[in-house]
Amino acid sequence: ALRLDTGWTIRWIRRSAEVLAANRAALNTLDRDIGDGDHGENMDRGFQAILPKLEEVTDETTPGAVLKLVATTLISTVGGAAGPLYGTAFLKAAGAVGAVQSLDAIALVALLTAARDGIVLRGKAVEGDKTMIDAWTPAVNAASAAQTAGSPVGTVLLAAADAAEHGAQSTEPLVARKGRASYLGERAIGHRDPGSQSTSLLLRAAADLMSH
Ligand code: ADP
Ligand code: MG
Ligand code: MG
């Protein structure tokens, strides 16, 4: 069975770094359309900076400690809006899971909820503002529904990834009310929000580990 332990958490972050590197140009392009063109660069820089730190992680480390390491690295290496937002997300996620050795479905929902709430606390976006929250909130809702229905942790994760992907797509017809894209008014219509896309990639990377 799938066990979301420290090893899994490390594999998730490594896989995320790979996926973000592979999507660096695509995320920059999305951000060039409605922002300043650096979202891929920002995310890639942040996750590459985490990789050497993961090498030093010891056996006593917990999933929460890995999430905290991710948070502090993102906060110190990623500029712009996304650095503090994702940094806060991972920091709150770390706090929510505490010192447990492995995450069950309830802990996974707590992790996702705390991450989303951290982003909202920091950035004050609501659903429909055309931000990463449009991926996070459907992901939290879908994960919570799956967990309540008694689904195993892998199914909860898949529900979150699918909802985030859908949520990222749903930003395309929207006018932005937060971030740089909000300066564009109706010119933002027809373009996907880059942060919602990176959120979708991160959650898909987690769900994809089920088959590894
Ligand atoms: P910057 O726009 O400062 O260059 P990035 O390009 O790295 O930073 O990140 C842009 C992304 O940050 C947007 O696509 C959006 O998803 C997200 N974002 C911006 N402002 C907010 C906010 N207030 N709340 C939530 N997400 C936001
Ligand atoms: Mg940008
Ligand atoms: Mg920028």
C-alpha cells in the first residue's frame, strides 16, 4: 500500500523539481502573456535549491520537517509573488502535519487545507480571482470529499490532482483580481494563470508517485 512517509515526501519534492524544470519555459510563457514572464524561472530556481538540502536529510526526519525545509528554501530563493505564497503554503502544511512519520488520508487533507489557507492568509485571494487559489481550493474540496467518503490516501491524492488541473483550466476565461495580471483587465481573458498551473503540476507530481 502507498505510505506517505518521509521517503515519499522527498520523492514528491524531487519529482516536483523535475516537472518544474521540464515546464519552466511553458510557465514562463503563461506568465509572459499576463504577467512578467518569470514564473517558470522562479519555481525552477526554488525547487533546484531544495535538491542539495534533501541529500542531507537523515532517517529521523519527518514529512513535516521536509515540508519545512521546502518552505524556508522557497522563501529565501524565490522572489516575486509565488515565493512567499508557496513558502507560506509549505510552512503551514508542515505545521499541520506535525511530527508524524507518515500521512494518512486525514493528514493529507489537513496538509492541503493548511497550504491553501496559508496562501489565502498571505495573498487574500478568493476563488475566481484567477490565481493559484483557483487550483488549490477545488483540490482541497475534492480531497476532503474523497477522504470523507472513506477513500484511501492514493485516491484522495488523485482527486486533489484532478481537481487542481481542472481548476487551472478554469482560470482561462477569467479577469484577474489579484497579482500582476489584475493590471490587464479584460486582456487577461483567454490566458491560464501561471500559478494555478504550477499548483496543478505539484499536485500531479504527488499523485503520479502512486504508480512508482
Ligand atoms: P510575480 O508575479 O511577482 O512575478 P510569479 O510570476 O512567480 O510572481 O507568480 C505569479 C503567480 O502568483 C500568479 O500566476 C498567481 O497564481 C499567484 N499570485 C499572485 N498574487 C496572488 C495572490 N494575492 N494570491 C494568490 N496567488 C497570487
Ligand atoms: Mg511573474
Ligand atoms: Mg516577477
